[in-house]
Amino acid sequence: MADIIQLLPDSVANQIAAGEVIQRPASVVKELVENAIDAGATQIKVNIKDAGRTLIQIIDNGCGMSDTDARMAFERHATSKIRSANDIFAIRTMGFRGEALASIAAIAEVELRTKEHDQDLGTFIHISGSSIITQEPIRCDNGTNFQIKNLFFNVPARRKFLKSNPAELKHIINEIQRIALANPEISISLHHNGSAIHELSGSNKRVRIVSLFGKNINQNLIPIDTETSLVKLTGFIGQPKHARKTFGEQFLFVNKRFMKHPFFHKAIVQAYEKILPPDAIPSYFIYFDLNPADIDVNIHPTKTEIKFENESAIWQILQASVREALGKFNIVPSIDFDQAGSVDIPMPLHHFDEVSMPEIKINPNYNPFDSPNPTKSYSGSGNSFSPRPATERPNTSNWQSLYKGLEPDLSSQAEQPADEPVQFRIEEQQTVKSSVQFKNKYILTPVKSGLMVIDQKRAHERILYERLIQVLENHEVASQQQLFPETFELNASDATLLTSILPDLRTLGFDIRDFGKNSFIINGTPGVLNTSSPIEIIESLLEEYKNSPGNLQEKARETVAISLAQASAIPYGHTLKPGEINELIDNLFACQTPNFSPKGKKILSIMPLEDFEKLLK
Ligand code: ADP
Ligand code: MG
């Protein structure tokens, strides 16, 4: 049989390698901007068209390349940054794999203009799909000017997997944000389709943070400054009151490189323990400086995951510095384990020994045959809780049968001893109404076969979600105008995200206008929601939305509805009035799918009567 093994042609090998390094337009931006920084640039301009699909241009005033280097730069494993394997351990530059340019040239059209400062003429190179089309001397500015056109023109599969323009642009903005924070002394601008997103002049860390995240953040920055033999930590953490429900202001850098490090994230969050509201995430911008030999940046092709030699020691140092910084600013954690309204960790259902007998308030005027007229809202505003009109309700007989047998049995009551507490009897009579809230998180309600436990937040999510879907399906937008329209500012990537879902939010009843410069004004909110703090809801909505899996383009409206329901549902820790509890149960069972939250989590479960009997054996 003839030999069948062949070496892949370089262009194919480069295309395969490109898949690892270049996943989307933002990867190109990252690689080229990092190269510019390695070339010593102090000014970098990034121009993007159509979220990078048609054009990515990076102009720098760095050292430039000679004509041979310019040609060599596109070869795989061509790098000026390491000479021997040992160099890898002392690497302080961003590059060194020598893969980026070869990869980009394999999957796009590249035009390069570059000139060294001491030369009169520069070099122009045009490459398309790894083949050189032109190389010639040219008059041009000092430094390097890359234009990447028609990204993935020869890899349709990749092109197909690109997300919408706003989503791809958001990735680009995020990359620029990280690089800009890591290198505050470098001037960086970002333009998209001709309009400026960022124009940042070289400065220090604080000014850079403020120019990226808005001036409000300034007074919320607490400096961090710790130097040990292992690591030097600088930068800022945010005041607890500045913590948001949304991710977006959490940045770690190591030797001027952005890194993701969930373990270190935990160290920081733990230092804030007990001084943050539940679910709030503190802001931080922390810069690690350490001997490059003590880290391994090579474990991931895009080099954002970094391995530390002395990880646990650094963990301790990091947490201590954050605690110290918080302490210096008199933000001393007040340790209070049983604050009213605090969120409890859910207990396993079988530990019922802690449950105290619910306190039942007796309403002397109560008449079980009156039609219910429950309290209408959780915070006094809006009609968030009014049940759907009876005509629209699905048949509720199924769930009501859960309660059968719980109606007051007068004959057995008659047999009760005379000294039985009155309160107990009244409770029995109101069985169906006698649901109670437990740990401000669950609703316990007796049913025929045992005790039903309902997760209050998930239940409310389900109710709101079905209403929102109804609004969408019936085009019955009802917007509740704000008395005082509120303005708010987002960071650039959240602003792009919000802009991209604005049309969907409008169909749901939000009246939000884009004010430019990443600020927005809320004039109205959906009538079906209880929105006393619309800005918070928008923030949580964005966070939920970012964390939603699935194809954002196809299911955008549904994802918005789910996220919105999650963001506006009554939170854990919220005390419900008895009327509200009943209303919640009532509305839950009027839903099409009362058992599962919009994200598929269990809303309720029944603990069978036998289990209680077993417990007390
Ligand atoms: P790496 O950055 O890992 O070395 P790249 O493929 O990104 O690999 O770049 C290859 C080489 O091209 C670099 O090592 C550098 O010498 C040169 N180069 C790339 N971009 C620039 C630039 N903007 N200015 C000067 N030289 C550059
Ligand atoms: Mg590089």
C-alpha cells in the first residue's frame, strides 16, 4: 500500500492553529494591541467596522518592523520575543508563541504598513489566506498599521458562529477595557463605525478606571498597596456600598496582563463577608507584580488563565490586603449572624426541629366565605400581585385537590378537649389560608399528603415570567410612566448589551432612551412588574442576561423575559404578609407550569406525612 501520511500544507496548519488563537474579532484586537504594546507603543488607535467583520485596524507608534521582519512576522513560530526555551520562564511580554500573525493571515486579508523610526521608507505587505499578494516599499508613519479585512472569509463555519454585531462588539470593548486597565500609561482609542467609544489618554490607574467606568466610581475606590517578597499588590477595591449585583468591575492583572482567577476572586469576596448585601459583587482592580518565573502563562492559548507557583500563599496575602484596606477605611465588618431579613442558607427539609409554631394572627372579622381581597403589592407600589382575571386562568381544580380533606372537619373538632387552645382551632378552620413563610425564603403550606414547600423567589419568577410572555404574545404593552425619570450610566460593554436588547425591553413595556455616552434614561417600566427601583432591575437584568446560556440571537426575547422575571422577583429575605403569601400561592397555581421556574429549577416539593411520622418515632 502506498504511504498515506502527508505533512499538512502550511496554510492549512495555520488555519487549524488559528482556530485556537482567533475565535472572534475580539481575539484579533487583543493579539494586535498586545503586539503594539510589546513594540513599545505609547499610542494605539483601534478602528472597527461592523463589529470587526469587515475591518479591524490597529495603528501604533511602536518600533515598527524592517522589511524582512515584516515578512517573517507572518511565519508560524516567528517571534522576536524569545530566543531560547529558557526565555519562556522570564517572559514579560504579551507575545512569545509567534502564532498570532500567522493565524490571522490564514483566515483574513491583512494589510500591513510598518516603518522603523530611523528609516525613510516603510514596508507594505498584503496577504490573503496565507498567500502574499504584494510586498513593496512605501511612505508611511513610524510604527505599525495593521488592517484586517473580511475576517473568516475562507472559514464559513467560523463566520456562521459569530454572534450578533452588538455581542461581538461587546467582546471587543471588553478586550480593550482589560488592556487599557492593564496599561494605563498608554493612550488608547476605540472607534466603531466612525464613532468614538473610548478616547483614553495616558494616565495613572485611578484616572484610567474613572475614564472607563464613570466619575461616580472615583470616591468609591479604596487603594491597595502591599509588598512582600513573593508578590506586590497594587490597585483598588470598591467600597461595599458600590458593589453591584452585576459582574463587570472585577479585574485582576498579573505583570500587566489581564487574568481570570476564580480562586483569587473568592479570596477577595470572602474578605467582604458580612459587609455586602446578598448577591452583591465587590468591584476590584488589583495588579499583581511578581517574578515571571513564578507564574506559568502558557497553559492556555489565549493566556488568560495563569498558574501560580505559590498560589495559596498569595491567596492569603491577597485576602489580608483586602481586609486591611477595608479596615483602614473604617469599613469594619459587623458580624451579626441572625439579622432580621438576612438571607438564610437553605436547610435540608429534614431538620424541622428548628421550626417554631407559626404565629397566627387572628382576624376577628375573618369570614372564610368572603371572596378573597388580598393585599395588592409587596412594596406599596404597583399592582404586581393582582391575579389574572378568572377567565384566563387555567383549570386550577388539580392543585386545589391537593388541599382536599383539609377542610375543617366539624365532627372531629367537636371531640376536641375543651381546653384546646382557641388559636389552634382557628388555624384549623383556615387551613388553606394557613400557609406560613419560613426563613423568609420558603412558604410552607399543608396539603392533603403532607407539607408543601414552595420556594418564594422561584414561584414569583414563574408568575412574572408567564405574565411577561403574555405581554409579548398579545402585544399588550402597558408601560407605567415614572414620575421622576431616572438616568443612569453603564460601563461600555453593559451599555452595548443594553442597547442591543432595548427593542425587546420596549415590547415588554420598558421605556428607556439611549442618551449617548453610555447613559440612559428610564421613563417607564412594564405595568406587570413591581418596580420601585428600575435601575436595580436593569442591572440585575443585564447580569442575568449575561449568564443566560443559549443562542442570544434566536431567543433574545425569551431570555429577556426570563432575566427580567428573575431580576424583579421578590428576593429571598423578604418578609411576606399573610395576604401576600396566599396571593403568591394562588397566582402560582394559576400558571401553566407551576412546578418549575423559567430556568427549570424546582419550585415546590411535598414532604409526605409519613416522613413526619417517621421523624417522631
Ligand atoms: P508573538 O507576539 O508571539 O511574538 P506574533 O505573531 O503576534 O507573535 O508576532 C510576530 C512578531 O511580529 C513579533 O514577535 C514582533 O517581532 C513582530 N510584530 C508584530 N506586531 C508588531 C508591531 N505592532 N510592531 C512591531 N513588531 C511587531
Ligand atoms: Mg503577539
